[in-house]
Amino acid sequence: MHIDFEVRIHPSGLHTLSEKAAGKKLPVDCGGDLAGNRKAAAFYKAVAKKLAETHADGHTFTYRDAPVIE
């Protein structure tokens, strides 16, 4: 199965990863450290783990990070 992952960063600094499985119309926010996380390092560590687990489970995926706002 193919899964699309996308990072969103709210103006308040909250990081959230959403996933949309093939055939689904709407993405769903992931939970735990992947939802509403203000700590970027912990968030991206959790993202790396999620992507590694997805790959290990035999799924293909695309990943889109939020643009950097300076």
C-alpha cells in the first residue's frame, strides 16, 4: 500500500504529521509525538521512526515536509 505523509507547522509552532493511505479521500493526523508537538527535535525523531516502520512493513510512501519560514 502507498501512503502520503505531510508535515504541517501551525503559526504557533506546533508540528503535526498527517498520513493519507491509497484510496482514502482525506488525510488523518498521526498521534503521540507526531501531533501538536512544539519540540521540533522530538517531532522529527518520531517522524523518522514512523517512516522507518512504514518501510519495514513493506509500504511505499511519499514524504512532504513543511516549508521553512524565516
